[in-house]
Amino acid sequence: MKQAKNATLSQSVRTIRWIIVLGIFTVVIGYKLLEEFVFEFGDAERVVFGLLLYGCVGSLVTWAALTWVSNRIARGEQAEQTVSENEKYIASIAASSADAILSMDPDGIITSWNKGAELIFNYKEDEIVGQHISVLVPDDLLRDGELERFATEIHKNGHIRSFETERLAKNGRNIPVSVTQTALIDDEGNLTGYSKIVRDITERREAEKWMKESLERTVKAEREIREMNLKLEEKVEERTESLSKAYDDLKRINEDLESANERLKEFDRMKTEFVSMVSHSLRAPITNINGAIELLGQIDLPSENPEQKELIEIMETESARLTRLIQGILFVSRLEGGKLELKKESVDLREISQKVIRNVEVTVENHLFSFSCPDDMPCVTGDATCTEEVLVSLVDNAIKYSPGGGDIRVELAKQDDWVIVSVTDHGIGIGAKEMERIFESFHRVDSSDSESIGGYGLGLYISKRLVEAQGGKIEVKSALNQGSRFSFSLPISADG
């Protein structure tokens, strides 16, 4: 840069020299021509005019020449400053680059080393500058002649761009890199050295390796999926055949079940008709027997033969028991045959409850009845006869399963849109195993006293069916030796 500046200054001085000489020569020639051919001057005038002309012209020419030189020098200094700043900027970029930027002389000796090179290879600048570039090349690549191939390629093309290879760090680790090397040529075409940019591509290699492994895993997974699909198709085909066979078997079984169901319906119908026929056939003789027993009871028997009166009482008890059985069977037959007709009306549960309690109070001796009902108890919607039958069955059940006597309580309570009727006793109670089957037909509570307690297990079954037919629900709460509480609900009548 100094040489260029000195050359510019020398050229400017030579230019000034010629400008001053030519300027003065031109002025003198002009003055002499004016003096000879245009103006006639006296001696004094000639002296004055000559002094003015030569003094002014010489000064102006000198000032113009010096001004021109000064401008040339200023522009040169400005250009020099711009170039210097650009050189500093480029140098700072090279120094702070993450890539290794280094230079070598024509013999391969390292002459410059930036911060990026230090980070990649772990060599400080004072450790590496002055050493041959081969210190950064792994031994196997040196033996393979990589540096010679580089020299041949650069000699041929002037550069090598983005050549991927490996370089050796200070700690002996091989680093995958991308190398760009360019020959440096001066103005006369002579080789002055090389510039080299080395980029660490470890992360890129790892990413490529990961992508390759991922691709291999994907290909393997696709292959396994295809194999699984083939196996699955085979299994689906096998299962489809099995399902088809199972469907045919199921269809045949359904047809057999439908046929059996039709036969069962027919048997059920026949059973219902048979039960109804037998029950109706038994009602007439039972009625006659009851009438005969009643007449016998009205006859005055001799006091010396008390066994006859006892036999008549036994006949009366057993006849009444058989009558209740036949009535229960007929009732069940009508329920199961769908022939039970309910007369829905507004029913006063208070009146029905008091009636049932009055009727049973005259027939029992060991039980004390109590009745609880709010004054504003509304009527319910139901069948009065069926409701009375349910309450009679529950009260009779409470009497039978508290053979030792005790209190039996009948309660009415309003809950939302329902009236709850409850019958509570303090008898033998019901075990947990029996609770689930208590409302089944012909089921009796299994207890030590079951043989002495009358009944055929139809009362609760009939009660449940009657309550549900009226839109209500029946339930029981009980514990062994603590009594039972049976409750059923009926909807409140819209009429109140």
C-alpha cells in the first residue's frame, strides 16, 4: 500500500513540474505577442505590466498545480483508509469464523491460523504456525498420497472445493471435515502460497448416520409389517372360515332354540290351562267340603266324645289351608297368563290399612298391632282389591314369621310422588342368602321353624307382581333374629 502511495505522489510531482513550465512558457509567449503586435508600451508601462502579469500568472499557476496535487493525495489517503478498513473487516471475519481458515506457503508450511482452527484442532496459533500441513493429516491418508493428489488438482484447476476427508486433532482424534483449498497467485503469475478453509462436518455425519439408521429401521419395520400383514391375512382367512362355520352352527342352534322355545311356550300354555282347569275343578269340591265342615261345626256333639270336635277343627283348618293354596295357584295362573285385569282408581290406603288390621286383630292373640299415618295422607292410583291383597299378605307374613308374638306396625308415609306402605315385625328375620330369592314363587325362608310355619311360598311372589302391575316397587330389609320390614310404594293420585 505504501509503494502505491509513493508511486502516486511521484507521478503527481512530475505532473506539477510540467504544468508550471508549460504555464509560464505559454504566458511569456502570449505577453511577447501582445507587446509586439497589439499594444505599444513605454518602458515604465512595460515594467509594471510585466511584473503584474508574471507575478499573478506564476502565483495562479503554482496555486492551481498545488491544489490539484493536494486533491490527488487526499483521494489516495481516503482510498487507502477504505482498503485498510475492508482488510480489517475481512481479517476479523476470518479470525472469528467457526471454520478453520489458515494459509500456507508454497512448501505447505502453515503461516496463519484463526480461532476456528484452534477450536477444531485444539492447536494454539504459536504451536502450529511454522509446522508442515501434514501434521493435521492422518497417517493412513498420508500413506495413501492425499496431499500429492491435492497438489495435482490445485495445479490443474487452481482450487479444490468441498472435498470431504478426515483431519487429525491435537488429541489424536480423527475429525470428518470438508476442505476447500485455493492457490494464491501474485500479479506476475507466481505461486505465493495457499489458503485453506476446513469445516468440521461431525454433526452432519452423525445426522446422516442417524438418518441412515432411521431409514434402515423404517425399511426393517415395513418389511416386518408386510410379513405381519401376510400372517394376519392368513389368520383372518382361517378365522373367517371358523366364524363362518361357527355362524352356521349358531344358526342351526338358534333354529333349535326357537323350536324349543315354541315347544316351551306351548308347554307353558298347557301348564297354565292345566293349572287353571285343575284349580277350577278343585274349587267346587273344596267349597262343598268347607260347607260340610261348617255344618258339622254347628252340630252339638256329645261332651263325652271331645275327639270328634278336635277332628272337625283340624278338618276346618286344613280345608282353609287348601282353599288358600288353590286361590294362590289360580292367581298366579292369571298373572302369568296375562289375564289379570286391574281396575285403576283413586285408592285410600288409610282406609284399607285400618280394615286389614281390624280383620286380623280378631283372629290373633299374641300380637299387638299399631298403625301410623299422617293426617294429610293423599290417595294413590291403583286397584283397591289388589292393594288390599298385598297388605293382607304382608301382615299375614309378619304374623307367621313372628310366632312368639310381639308388635306388628303398619305405617304410611309420603315420599315425593309416592306413598310408602311398610309392615314391620320383630320375628325370626331373613338371612342375607335368602334376600335375593324371597320374592320367587314357591320359595320359603329356610329356618328351623319352617315346618311349623304354614304357607306355600306364593304370598310374596303374588304381592310383588301385583305391586309392579300397579307401577310401584316392593322391597325388604331384614336381619336374622331381628325382624323384617316389608315396604311397597304406589304413585300418588292426580286427584290427591
